[in-house]
Amino acid sequence: MSNSTNPSAMKRNVRYASLMSRNYPPALARAGYVVARDLLKHNFKPSAIFKASEPLPPTKGGKNAHYSAHLVFETVFDDRERMEKCFKELGEEGGFDSSELAVTWADDVVPRVAYNSASECMAADHYAAGTNFKGDAKEFKQYKMALKFFSRPAIGNDPATTVLHAHMPGGRYDGTSCFNIIKELLSRYYGEESNRNVFKGYDIISMTDEAAKKFDSIGSILMYVLLLPWTMLLAQSCIQWAAASHEAGYPCMKENPRDI
């Protein structure tokens, strides 16, 4: 049965429409401007744009500089010295100075519930009360990469639990790359052989002449431009739906203490 008559749902739907009408047009205009600017600058050759963007400039830090993530583990990382050492080594391999890296152990905030593999959509502070991995990133705006751990030991039948707020260099790497950095960190922590290629994708992967020719074809460019409004619509829809759900009071979209 539809819940469209539910006041909370109605508020979300109305607010979503309002947010989309306000944010989608300028977002699309900005994306269109960037596409046009780069195509003109590089003589309508996407392969040249791709090449000119490698490698991306280092993250500058500051507000909204991080790709922040919330990870939950069914364990406690007891060897803190080793974790910090592995993180420092990994960061330095990525070209970051030790002064640009930070690891914090939030012993004053113990996760209030244990890890549960059946958990689905939940509030940002479901585990660690009063926290938000996105909004709290401002605490680390002077760093390029930062980790904040919240831990609780095994209690009765509840497993040991660690919540990790990882603030990765989003200005330089996408979500998959940031996830791979964390995977490599944990691998090294547990004594696995180090993968020295984590930050060397640009040295390993290249575009063949055949691929560049297809990439630069008029059909490829037109298809990208034609699909841009749709892809931007999908992206903005996800963002604004989450914001509207938060404002309507849906628990799993709770973003406290972050202001959307």
C-alpha cells in the first residue's frame, strides 16, 4: 500500500521537487560549461583531455576536500602503533608528507551497538552517537588523509566492533581508488605482502592508439554530450532525495550533526 498520504512522505516528495528545481539546472549548466571548455581547449579530442588530467593535482585540503567513508568491522585493531605506521608508510608512498596525515582513536565515543551483518540503511550515527562521517570531515580539513577509529570490545554474544571514518583525498582519487587505499592499509596491517602499485595507476595503465581513435570519434563525443543531462539528473536525484528524506525525518537518512 502506498504511503504517499503519510505527512512525512508528502513532505519529502515536495521538498525533493523543490531541491531538484533549484539545484539540477545550475549543476547541469556547470557540467556543460566544463565539457565545452575542455573540448575547445583540447581541439575536440577527449583523449587529450584524459592525458592532460594525468596525474590529477594533489588534494589541497580544506573544506569539502575529502572523499569520506563510513566503514564497520567485526574486530578491534589493538595494535595501534602498527596501524599508524602502516598508514604513514602508505600515505608517503602516495606523495603525502607525514604532516598531512592523521590517525585519531576516539576512545571517548564507544559504539553503542555491535556489528550486525544484517544491517541495511541506517542513520550516520547508528553506531557512534553524535557523529557523522561527512560533516565531521571538517575536523581534519588541514590534512590530506585522515582516519578516525571508534571501537568496542566483544561483550557477551556481541562481537568486537570498530567503526572507521576514513577521510580520503577526494580531490585526487575517486571512490574506488580511495576504497583500494583502505584495503591496502588493512592488508599491510595484517602482515600481507605490500602492493606497491596502489598509487601507480597512471604509470601502469595507458590508452592505446586504437582506443584513443574511438574515444575521439564524433559519435563518442555526441553520445557523451547527449547523455550528460540524464546522468546529471540521476546524480542530482540521488543527492536531493537523500537531503529531502533527511529533512522529512526518515531515520535511515539522518545526517545529524551535518547541515544539508
